[in-house]
Amino acid sequence: MSDSPGASTGPGTPARRARSRRRRPSALTVVGLVLLLGGLSCLAWVGYQYVGTNVVSERAFDAGRQDLRQRWSDTPAPAGPSASPEPDPLPGDATALLRIPAFGADYEIPVLEGTDLDILSEGVGHYTGTAAPGEVGNFALAGHRVTHGEPFSRLLELDPGDEVVVETRTAVYTYVLDEAPRALTVDDTATWVLDPVPGEPDREPTRALITLTTCQDLFRSPDRSVGFGHLQSTRNK
């Protein structure tokens, strides 16, 4: 028998048998690990959607409020009927501040032009093509009920008679709800709620109205809760 060092690692030796017991992970183990990682990724995504997006959007709300007030301060409001009209806002432009007294004294959300998802992550969106604040017609707004700051998280708590205050560079408009948002649910394709006179497309508007829309469910769905109101008073600044 050889006394060389290599002799102890030949077939049948303890070292060789130890290596043979090191088996590769089974297919079932690999599948389990993949499912576990996938589940953790889904939980992380859900956590970000329902917590992280709120943090990001609340910061955007705060920045939007400050920027808008600074802009109003730097640019005096046009005076007199001969003043040049303000240019139409571009998508994403902040144009007003929304306050709903029933939600508390600290509730103030910037109103941005447009209702794309990226716009709604920074405030409440104004449906392009509907009336401006205080204007005869239908001033229509959309906001998230969950995620992205949740500006309309409590919208379904509002009752007829609750006030909705909209401040622009030139005036403060106070609307009063006529119908509670929880009383009406429509599909997201029901554009009649945006008509100058909701539900009466052929009627010429004679009053300044407001429409508030949000998701009816706590999770994404095609259903929308809708509340209607009218302009009660205007205070020029």
C-alpha cells in the first residue's frame, strides 16, 4: 500500500464520502425560495403603495402650497376689466388651494390642472375642460381616496351642507354640497357627471357648480363616488 498523501483521498475514503453527501438543492427547494422572494417583493410593493406614496405625496402637497403662495405673492393679481387674462394653465400647473372645513383646519391641498396619475400624486386634479373656480358651469375635481397622499380619504363622510372652499390668486370661493359623495356611485366612464349641468348635456348652465370624484372602493376599481354642490359665496382678495 502506498504511503503517499494522495492515498487518503481515494474512492471510499471518509473525505470522499463527505463530499458525496453534499447534494444540490432540490427543484422543490428552488421553487419555494422563488415564491418566498416573490411574496416578499409583493409585500414591499404594497407597503410602498399604501405608506411610501403617502409620505412622498404629502411632501409634494406641502411644496405645492408653498410654491403657489409664493407665486401669488410675487405676481400681483390683474386689476380692472382691461387687464390681460391669465394664460390657460398647463397640465400639472397648480392653480388653486382646496380646503374642506369638515376635514380640519390643517386640510389644504393644491389643485393642479389635469387628472393623470402623476398629477394626482401631487394634489387634487382639475378636470381639463370643466369650469374654472367660481365660473358658471361645473368645476370638477378628482382625488385619491387611498395612496398618494389620500386627499379624498374622508370624502364619503361629507354631508349635504358641508362647505368646500377654493382659493385662487384673486378670490376665495365657498361651495356647499347638495349631494353627499357616498350617495352616488358611477362607472369611471360616466362622463355625464362632468357636464356643465351634470346629467343634462343640452342645458345651458346658469350657476357655478362643483363636482368631487374619487374611487368608491379602498382598492383600485372602475367605480367612482361623486358629490355635487353649488357656489354659495365669493370673496375677492
